[in-house]
Amino acid sequence: MFRRIKNKFLRYLLISVYFVIIFICAIEINFLNFFGYSPTRDDIQMPELNVASQFYSADGKLLGSYFKQNRNPVQYDELSKPLKDALISTEDIRFYKHNGVDFIAVFTSIFSTFQGERRGASTLTQQLAKNLYQTRYDKSSGLLGKIPGVRMIIIKIKEWMTAYKLETKYSKEEILTMYLNTVSFGNNTYGIKTAASHYFNTLPDSLNAPQSALLVGMLKGTTLYNPIRNPENAKKRRNIVLGQMAKEGFISADQLNDYAKLDIGLSVAEIDDDQIGDSYLRSAVLRFLDEWSKESGYDIYEDGLQIYTSIDSRMQSYAEEVVARQMKILQNRFENVWGNDLPWRDSQGDVIEGFLENLATKTNYYEFLNEKYKGNKDSIQFYLEQEKEMEVFTWDGMKKVNYSTLDSLAHYAKMINTGMMSMDPFTGEIKVWVGGINHKYYKFDHVDQARRQAGSTFKPFAYLTAIEQGMAPCDRFVDKPVKIEYIENGKEMQWEPKNADWNFTYQNMSLRWAMGRSVNSITAQITEKVGWDKVVETAHRVGIKSPLKSVPSVSLGSNDVSVLEMVKAYATFLNKGNLVEPILVTTIKNKKGEVIAEFKPDNKRVISEEDAWLMIYMLRGTMDEPGGTSQALWEWDLWKNGNQIAGKTGTSSDYVDGWYMGLTKDLVTGVWVGNDERSIHFKSSATGEGAHTALPIFGMFMEKLYQDENSGYTYGPFPDPTVEITKKYNCPTPRPRPRIDSTVVDSGAIPLPHAIEMDRILEEIEGSLPDSL
């Protein structure tokens, strides 16, 4: 066919054109897999971007995000004019004149290259094609793509073809918007909306010319022109972009002169390359949604979900504030108690040898040293003890120190930690979640991940069991020494519980008074009478999920439980005997704003309404009864308008764990305070009891809540019973008399049996008197 053309030049020209057409067709169909994948016109769709999911408080405050690429797309009308002008003038001035490929720019670029000046010719559409369809990856270049020169030709033709397909399917405005939604701006920031928010704390429609120029300038090199890491480079690049805008008439020469003198003016939002804005609450929401995301098929990190939590941002702020205040006090108290002494001690009070070295073995640094020095203990120890400059967290802010690895471990091991949760007992909605003192340094969440000995906060489950078995708040037991024999693992065992002050009053006490004063001896007697297996069953029924060892000491809190479990269980009392499952997320919407999931609490009756009301009455005894363990709450402004508070303190052996469970008419709050290492704890009841560690957090929190007229929480008494109360409960408590203890008895002043009988007679006389007396 070509031989018929006599003109040699024309013949070769036609052969070249024919070859180019065949070559392009071969690329398009990926002939024999020589050229790799090319997106077809059907493949050219509006990109489904990996969009960050965001989670909000119940009152609409943004609390954080989840993402693999931190991005939030925008529409064309959300882009400011200076932003569009900066992009066009710098990246593709003929954007509105070409059809995806600017051949004028291509020939100009070739000519400039021959003159020694490299100039890019890729249009915005080509850059978008490259970003969306990865035209420069191996899968897109095929077998011939392994040949260097041929590879670049194939890549360029693919980009041209893909750009043309984009231009025929989408408008210029859509292409420009897609481009700005897909590009990276460094610091794990993708898309213009996220970049505007991160670098200038604003939205794309509010970006001015200097801000737009800085962001567009970053596209040439997000590291080299990063305004955080390289501010001088970023400023120079910004001014080059401003110069281009002036050259193309988008800004005047005077404006260019004024803008070029400005500082870069960053207002950087907190973004961390390792999962931005991570927190206890963020991680807790992720755990809450783990099963849902698996079942629904949604990827929380990529699907742009709007997650609405039950958290009240005002209450959360108050809780975090009072936790920080109290924990600083407790840390100072702890350090004053121990001074220069090492606080990691065994049950006999002796220093635990090798404590820090054992902690070190759990670190990544130790693994590195162990591998590098092939297990040589001397070399490892040398580097563990080598000092270096570092910053450590303290309650007075970050502090620069010269610490060794072991010094750093000692510093963080001594820090007292906490967990706090507040919940609406009727809806199950969690209003406050404080998982610890600092998520960056203590990842473990002390609300639902940590399980610690509950101490006396577990006692109400024994008293509830007693009430369910027919006892009443007015039934009486004597505070006296107790010896309980039982069999464990086939062995005969004996348990002799002591009261917190190691003394016995020998008084005949009502159940309400005994629980109000948290008397161990009476709790042990009740547990023996109702059966410790039954106490375990009751605790599980009202919401405790942790495994519980069935032993006589179970009622004194010898088992490990979580703050979340305890709040859920105590909420059963306020919720008229109905167990409500706590919920942290209420609603989820997709990126279109459509509701795709709603979470409702499950309510299940587990105890009678009468017994639930009686348990609130019993827990009020910690405030009302003589010696009640909650009476330190009188220190705070909580007692207006007949307000009532029920609660229970708890302290585990050796003051390792301090607890407070507090109930008002519409809120249940649980607080735990202690050290992550159980061998580290306070020395005495004056410093380490729950009444001195956890209770003040509850008191300060409720005070702030009540004093805020807009919080929605008001003073007031618990509601009256809505069912008939058949068990006797309104029994007078005897006026306290001098304690009769073993010292008095041993002196022969009053024989023990007669003392107990006299006590009983006096109480019966007082109990028969009219309440008005």
C-alpha cells in the first residue's frame, strides 16, 4: 500500500502515523500484556476516595478522626477564587484551553530541554490521571515497561489517553476539584480541605492569596516546601507562586509586594503522623464499633463515616479537668510519702530486686539491644544505664532531663493512674470516659481494659443477695471477730477478716449502717449466710462479666473487675432493677449523611423494683449513717435543694486500688485510682484509701456539673418508690456510744457477753421509740 506513494517523505510520514496508531491501539488493549493496564472509558469514574471518618460528641463537637489517608473532599463551590487562581497560574495556565494534553506546552518543554532548561508539560488533568490510576506503577507498564526509554514513552501515552478520557467525561470544574481532593500536602494530610484545616485552621472557601500560594507551592515538594519543617523554603516557594499569580493578572503588583513581605502565618492544628488525635476515647469508640464494622463491611478508616457518640463534651471537659487537678495532688502526695525510697515492694514490704530491669525486657529498645548484642547481659545493661537527654511527662508539663532508659522507666512506673466513667442509668448512654492520665504514655485504658480489685465497692452485691433472700435493711448483725472455714481445691481453709481499722465495735448494727460504715466483719457474716456462690451469681446477673472466684472474701472485692462493669452494675439499682448495656455510639451516618446504624440500649429486668429501690436506700447510708464512708463529700457544694447522693468507697489490700462509685438521681459515676504496677502503692489509709483518692474526683466533678446551670443536671432527691416496699427499712440508727474493743474487755471492766447483751437491749429500747424522738 505504501509503495504506491511516490513521495518518499510522505510515504515515511504515513508509515510513522500508521505505526503510532497501531502502537497506541496496542497500548490501549495491552497487546500480549506488553504494555500493562490502561483504564478504559468505563473505568473513568469519579474516584471513591479513602475518606477519614470523624466522631462527634452528643452535642455535635468534633472529637477526632480515623483514617489511613487523612482527607475530607469538597465541592467546586467550596474552593476560594485565590486558591483556583494560584493553582491554574502555577500548574496549568492553559487548563481551560486544552482537552487534557497541552501540546503547545509539550513542544515548548522539548525546546526548553534542548536549551538546558527543564520545564514540565503535564497538565492538571494528566497529573490527576497519574494520581488516580497509578500510570507510573509497574502493573501499568507491562513487559515492555522494563525497557527504560520505552517505559517512559508508554507511561506518557497512557497519561495522555487517560487525561483525554477524563476531559470527555467530566467538566473542567469537576477535574480541578478532583485534583485538589486527591493531592497530598504532607504530614499525612490529603486533600485541600484537610490541608486548609491543618495548616491554617480554616476552610478552603476562606483561603486568601498568600495561604493559597503556600499550599499550591507545596505540591512541588511536600517535604522540601513543608511550612512546618522548612518554613524558609515554604516562604520562598509561596512567593514564587504569588509571582506567577501576578504575572497572569490574578493579583496586582502592589498586592504581590505586600503579600511577599508577610510571614507564612501558620495556625497548625494538632496532627500526628501516627493516627491523628489518638486518645482513650478515640480508641474506645473503635473498640465499641469493632464487631459492627466487621458485620456491616464498613471500613472506619476509609469510608468517611460520621460517628455520633453519647459523650457530653461539657461533662467530658469537666471530668478531664478535675482528674488532672486531683491526680497532680495525688502524685505529689505519693512522692512525698516515699521520698527517696523505692516504692516497688513485695507483700512483706521488701524492695523487689530487678524490678526496673524486668520492665525493660518488655520494651522494643530491649529487644533491639538483645538482638544487636546477641543476649550479652553486660552490654545490654550498659546501654540501659546510659544517660541521654529526653523529655518526660510531668503534671507541671514536659520536663527536659538526662535520664537513662532505666531512669525513664522508673519515672513512668511511679505515676499514679486513674479511670473514670459516667453513665445515664436509664438510657445506658456513656457521658464521660477518661481512660487514664495521658494516652501518649499510658495506652492501656483503665475504664474497660484494666481490671482491678474492687475492694468494698463490691459489698453491695452481698447485701443485695441478702435482701433478695428475705433480709431487710433493718436486720441486725454484731460487729465482732469472724472465722469462716471452707474448702478450696480439696483443702480445708480458714478466713478471719479484719475491719479496716483492725478493731471491732461489738455493736449490733443494721444492714444499712453496716454497709454505710463498710464493716468487713458483718459483710463476711452476711456472705457466709447467703453463700458466696450466690454473691457471685448476683454480681454476674447485675452486670459484672469478669470471672469471679467464689470464695468467702468475694464480697470484700478480692476479684478483679473494670470500671465499666461496676458502673453498669450500680446503674441497675437506679434503673429500677433493669440491666442496661452501656452504649458509647448512638448513630452512624455515611459520607452522604444517610443514617446507616443506630444503637439502642438493651434493657433486661434482673432484680425486682422493690429490691433496686432498697439498694439505693442502702447506698444512701454511706452519707446518712454514723461513720458513713462517703461523708467526705460534705466538703463540696453538693447539698442544695434536698440533694441526695448514694455511693460506696472501696480500697483493696495494702491501698493498691482506690475506688468510688457515686450515684445521683440521674447519673452513675465510677472512679478508680491506683498504679499500673500493683507492687507500687500508698503506705497508709490516710493517703491511699478510696475516700482520699477516688472520692474527691467524684465530688469535684459533681460540684462543677451542678454549678453549671446549662449542664442539664440539677440538685434533688432520689425518686420515691413506685412500688410497695414490703420490707422494713426506715429503722433508726442508735446514737454512737464508746467503742467496746478487746482492750476494754481484757481489762475486766465489762465482760464481753454482758457488753453485747447490754448493747442489744439499749438498741431495742431506742428502736421502739417514736421516730420523732
